[in-house]
Amino acid sequence: MAWNDERVELLKKLWSDGLSASQIAGRLGSVTRNAVIGKVHRLNGGAGAAERHAAHGNHPPPSMKTVRRGRRRPDPLASVWDAEILPMLEAAPEMRAVDVFDEIRRRHPEICQGVRRTVERRIREWRASKCPAHFGSTLSAPMTAENQSASIGFTFDFLRAAHQGMTQIRNLPERAQQHASIRDILKLCRSGPLGKRNRALLALSVVCGLPISHLAQYPVSSRASLYRWKQIFLTFGFDALVQSPSRLKLRFKDENISAAIFKTLHEPPTLHGFSRTNWRQVDLKRALDDKGVRVSIWSIRRVVRAAKYQWRKAKVVLTSNDPDYRSKVEHIKQILGSLSEDECFFSIDEYGPFSIRLVPGRKLCAPGEVPSVPQWQRGRGTIIITGALELRTNQITHFYSEHKNTGEMIRMVDLLRRQYKTMTKLYISWDAASWHISKALGKHVEFLNGWADFDCAPQVELAPLPSRAQFLNVIESVFSGMSRAVIHNSDFKGATQARDAIDAYLADRNEFYRLHPKRAGRKLWGHERSEAEFREENNCKDPKFG
């Protein structure tokens, strides 16, 4: 609503009567408190608000009080300011506030660390009272070697004011006010990124005639960088000084640098004097420095990442050291390739011994549930399973043993000979454990073959696996599936309960493959780690469930 003469007169009367701006706005109507305050100030409507309230005997609001309230707490510097701090500053005006505070705390340990800001503020106010009112009159005078050290405190205050955006162009020297980039310099001093802000402070100091030595102590940057920046500023201008570096010629994109890094990376660290088996970035940088290749750790990291190098843990690969590995494997493949319907091939091995107790494993957990297993437990028994897997029908025969020895192998051979007595020949394959290749076992097989025709029993032929080639033993995949399904996450009360669970699992497996007759490896039971099939590239042995 527009102000007319009548409303203006009413405003002056209410304002002189001591009413607040909010009350006047309510009396006038259709006007805000801020509008009333603005109109009063434009009209210069009489005395100030605080004096107006005092004339009418009212207490002005806290925002209108003209007298600053006194201290509510004791002055922590009352005993040392006049007696020690002021003499110290008068003797050395360039002394930093933090050095003054450290000296006072050394003399008076009872002064707490929280007083530091108070000391800095009072020293800043004291120096401001000692300096001229306008910065321009101070910097207009030439700065000589005699007054440079004496003005370092004033230089710090000026740079701090530029940081906080308190420096005005009108307070700068004439030559600084006329500089073409002075507004951009002050803007970056106040709100620019750190790198550009430091360069802007250098430019402001140069146009105002401040010595570079003071900036190095502020600190803005090293003395060498400051002189380099000054040369760029004086030669190319302020825009070139704060221009971002070009990203086209980065060191990590240099092919020569990359080649030198990977050449050194592929060499053992011991060749360069480092007692390590793998490289660290700091060691790689030192090795490159010794070769004369100057590159930063940041560039080394970018080169390695650009080549998609990654840290990976080496995988343990099962291998065999049998000199007859090839001939033994070819013999087994030949047998399996020509296996007839009246012949059987058995893969035999033992599982265990394993202790009956609470066994850890993977399980489906509810939200918040964290399964745990005690590290130390008392065993409830021990089980060893001796099993034989027939690869043609995928049927497994097993029993429980007290020990792993030749006697148990003889027992398994006799059991298979009776169970498959209608067959003409049984091939038996196992790993190169000592009780699998004993002389007693070989003599027993020769004895059985001598009586085969008289007993109407099948012939028995041994087809041993290469030494340390348990990964080719096909029954290992069945044992891994059994362990995953029955043993892990189990808490059997005793060996009898464990045997019943194992018997039920193997019986179900045999029944499944009896109803769905398949050769081993064509149809999986569902829990085996790999196909139960004899292949050279197959790894039937699972270290987690062995």
C-alpha cells in the first residue's frame, strides 16, 4: 500500500510515542514491520530506537541496547595482559599470537588451552589500534628492509582479512585499485578453491607491494613456488596464474613412463635392494628414481589401474609328480572306453577319520541370527568310511572301518567280489596310498584270481591312479556331496546317529540312480562338487569337504 501524507504523519506520531515497529504496523494496517522500519530510516524519523524507548521510560529490547553488557565470567587474562603480554608485544610487534600464547602458558600452566582464541582476538584488536585507520595510507609508503620484519604481523592480519572477505577495494593502494583483475583476485581470495586461493593471495600481495618472505611464513606456499607464481603473474597475468593445468599431457598417459613402470614391476624387488617378494608403491617409486625416471606415486597408481592390474590371491592347484602319470591315465581311459556290460570299474577311497561334534557350515539364517561353533569341543566318537563307487551304474558300496590299512582294502575287495559275482571282471582304482599298493594286497588279489574259475567269481584287476592325483579319484565328488549334505551343520549325539544319517543318504543316492540308471557324471545327485566322472580336467577332490 502506498504511503500518503496522512499515513506518514501517523507513523511519525506513533514512532515518537515509543511504539515498536510491529505495533505501528498493526495500527496502520496493510503494512509489514520491515516496511515501517525502512520508511522511518528513509524519513530519518527523529532519535534512535534506543533513545526513544529511554525517553518514554521503557526498557529497550536487547537488540537496541547501546551499552554492551559486562563480562559474566572472570577475565582469564586479567593478571597477565598488562603485566606480561603487552610488554612482550611492544618489544616484538611482529611476534605471532600463537607464540605469545605458548609463552604465557609456559609461565602460567593454569591457563587453559581454550583461552587461545581470546588471546588472538585481543592481540588483533591491539595491533589494529596501533595501525593507521586505512590500509591504503600504510601500503602507499615504500617498504624497506628495515620495516619488513616489523610489519609481518600487519601482513598476516591483512591476508587473514582477505581470506574472510573483509578487504575492500577502496582501502587498497592506488596501484592495486587500478589493477584490471583486482575484483577477481579478491573474489578468489575469499571463496576460491585452495590452490587458486593461494595464488590469488600471492597476486594480491604483489599488487599491494607486500614482501614474498611474509607469504612464505603465513604460509601460502614454499618460497620457490611463490617466486615462480610471481613470475607467471607479472609475465602472463592473473588468468594464466589461476588457470587449471592441462589434462592432455598427464604423466600416466606417457607410454615411456608406463613401459618403465611395468618393466620394473615385473622384476623381483630383491634386484633393487628391497627384502620383499612383492612390490609396494613407495618401493616402486624409489626404484624408478634410481633409474632416473621421475614419476609420482599418483602417476604410478594411475598407470597400474589403467592397465587393469588387480591384487589376487594365488589359487592352490592340485598336481601330481608321478613320472608315469601319462601312462597310468591312458590305461584307465582305455579301460573305461572299452568297458562292457559284464565288467565293472570301481573308484575306492576312505573318508575320515572325522570326529562327531558340532560341525560348522553354511546355513540359511534369519535376520539378526549369527551362527557360532565353539572352538574347543569334546568329541563324541570317530568315524572312518571306506567306500567304492561303481562308475557304470553309479552305485556306491561302503562300510565303516576302525583304521586305514591293507586289511580294510582286502575286506573291500572281498565284499565287491561277492556283491558282483555275476560279473566277469572287476577293475579297482585307488590313489597311491601305502596301504593301497602294499605287497600283501597284491598277493591277495593274485590268490583270488587263481581261484576265480573254481569259485565262479570275477577276475580282479588293479588300475591304480598316479601318485598325488587324488583329484582324479571320482568317489571324492560323492564324499564332498555327502559332507555338504550330512556332516556340515550337524550335531550328532554319537557315532551311531551319524552312521544312520550317512547310511540313509547313500541309500537314497543308490535308489535314485537305480531308478534313473546313468553312468557316473551324466546325472548328478545334486550335492557333488563336480561331475562324478573320470576326466583329466576334472577336480573331484574338494579341500573344503575332504
